[in-house]
Amino acid sequence: MRWIVGACGALLVAGAAFYKGSLSFSGMAAAVVMGTVYFGAGNAFWFGILLLFFISSSLLSKLRHDRKAELEETYDKTGKRDAGQVFANGGIGMLAVLGGAILPDIRWELFFVGAMAAVTSDTWATEIGTLEKRPPRSVLTGKRLPTGASGGVSWPGTLAAAAGGALIGSAAWLLREAAGMPARPFAELALAGLIGGLAGAFADSLLGVTVQRMNRCTVCGREVEAARHCGQPTEHARGWRRMDNDAVNLLSSAIGGAAALLVLLL
């Protein structure tokens, strides 16, 4: 019955997101599969955190969209999230849900909170950070970078990342209570979210400035993620060719989960 409820709930949410233009058809299909697993193999705790990430990220993406329009031209994927983006953000969390169903252990839950906090923090940092008028600095060298460039960090973005991670951790405490799960200290879950979120967000920036695949526009010379810019195909500039933004998000999510789990276990 839980799997049926999960499938119906996931279809309702994903269908609404597809209708609103937040998900492509492939993204909707992936979200239905993922939501079904999150609720079917887990419960309201796991599904609720996934839902909180998706709703908060979708709302922030609409914030001052006019100012972000130019930046979106430099991204590899914009607008509607496809299946790759859905699994990049929630795939590690889904593995944690399945792990917790097969071998129940609090460590799966802490890892999950850290992983979901990481993708939330990274999204919040990007959406808020790009609104900052001053250009960001490289997380590696401290040099100024163009707004929206991979590897750039700013104080508003960092604070947004901390807020996003802390929100996931705090929500985890509430959702455990709602799902009838054994109580855990609020500080433990809030800290898991904060640590996992910041670790994942900074890992994303570090990967972005070192190994993420970046292209160069043959017209304006700008370094971008997109395969086309200024109406022309771009050429590979640096980074690993297979390390696109989806791969970076997936890896950062795993790093966030591992960081939260490691610090709390120590």
C-alpha cells in the first residue's frame, strides 16, 4: 500500500511541476520513479525532505528571473529539469533510502540528510549568489570571477547555503516525528544538515573550478558550460569531458552525505 500511495503522491507532484514548466517529460518520469521509491521503501521522512528540496529550489529559481536570464545562456541546462538533473540531485538520496530499507541503521538517515542538504545548499547558493551585484571569488584562488561562473563563491551565496542545509536538518527532525520514527536530538539532525550542506556546496564549487567540463565561446571568448553560445557551437576549454554539471551535483551530494556522517560519528 505504501508503494501505491508513494506512486500517487509522486505522480501528483511531478505532474504539477510538469504543468508549471519546472520539469520536462523525462524529468517528470524520473521524479515519479524517485518519489515512489522514496515513499515506498521509506516513509514521509524521506519523501518529505525530497519534496522540501524540490519546492524550495523551484521557488528560488523564479526569484528575480529577469536578472538571471543572461546567465542561463551560459549554463548547459536551463529551465525545465530533465531526468539527468533529477537523478543528479536525488539519486544519492534514493540509494540511502534503499540502503535504509535493506539494512535499517541511523547512519543511512544521517547520510541522507547530509546528501539532500548538499543539493539544497548548492541550489540556494547559486540562486541567491547570482543576485549579488559584486562578482564572486574563486573558491580556489580568491580571484574575482564573472557572476555565475563555476567555482565562484560569495558571502550571500555562502549564507544561503548554510540556511538551506540548516532547513533540511531542522525539517528532518520534524519529519521523523511526523513519520513516527524514534526521536533523535534536534541538534544532531540540524548539524548534519548544516555540515552536509556547506561541505556539498563548497565541494561543488571546488569541482567546478578544477575538473568540471567547461567550454569556450568562439564568438565572445567567454567560458561557459553550454554547448552553444552566441548562436555558435562552443569548444572544449578545460576540465574532464565527462564531468558535466550533473556529474558534479551527484558527486557533491555524496560528499555532503559523507561529511555529515563522518563528523557526527566522530
